[in-house]
Amino acid sequence: MATAGNNGNDLLTVMDGDLNTFHGSTSEGGIAGDEEHVTEVYLSVLWCGGQLGIALYDTDKYFIYFMPDTPETDDLKLFTKGANGTGNEKPEIAMFPNVDFGIEVSKQRILSAQLPFIPSHLTEAEKILYLSSIIPFDSPVMVRALGGLLKFLERRRVGVELEDNSVGVPIFAFKKYVL
């Protein structure tokens, strides 16, 4: 789990754990069905100004799921509701400075990500339009959480630890979800 610098009302968290809290169980039988495979998930949560934005990366499908800005109370009831049942695993916590999660930096990080599902012939303006049809850029808290998640994934080189530095973390789709 990673948490951005806190200025009193900003909280950004990236953690790994199991995904069953968010969209069903990720356990699958092994080759002979004798072992379970649990997907690692990296979760970025930003709570700012009474709004909650969430982005998470599923290492099994290489998808990023995001939740657009949602009103949230000071006691984080919605987030706690979604976080119940995460198991007994203790999440890893990593701290990042709040400056890494600025809105403009995050937008640029999203636009410059290596995304194989975007046709290569698109111009920069067409790529922006294409991504705007998938990602709600009018949800600034979620955009910041997604930018923080992308930075975390690139720093950790999740899924491509042994590859050349030019190889980006695989992201095959962006999917919207709500709690």
C-alpha cells in the first residue's frame, strides 16, 4: 500500500491484496486444481475535499479499474464498506510526496502511458479524445489517484521487473466501477 503525503485532508493509498472486495473472487484453480492463484492488486485511493477517487490495477487481467469521484464522509464509510473482507494479509505501504499526485502531472502520466489497446495511428489530439471517452477527466480526485497508481506501477515495474526499462507495465484496458 502507498500513501501520498497528507496535508490534512488528502489521503492517497496504493496497496496490494486480494480483489474480491471490488468485483468478485480472483481465486482460480491451479494446473491440477490443487492450488489457488490469488491475483495481486495495487489500489490507489485519494480522498480530498469530501470526494473519494479510486483506481486499482489487477495483475491477473492487466486491467485498471477506476471509480469516478464519489462524495465521502470524514469517517470514510463508503471506503470502509468496500474494503471489508480484504483478508488477513497485511498490505504493503509506500509513501510518496503529494506533489507526485497533482492534477496536471496525473493527466500527463495517463496520456503518456504505453497502452496497447489504443490504435498506433492516432494523433496526439485523437489519443486525448479516445482516452476522454473512457476515462472521466472531469473527476479530478480519481484522475489524481490514477496518476499516482501509474507512477507507483512504473516505479515498481509491476509485471515487467526483469524486462528492459523501455518495456512499460502492461495495461490492457480501463474499466469503470462503482461501490
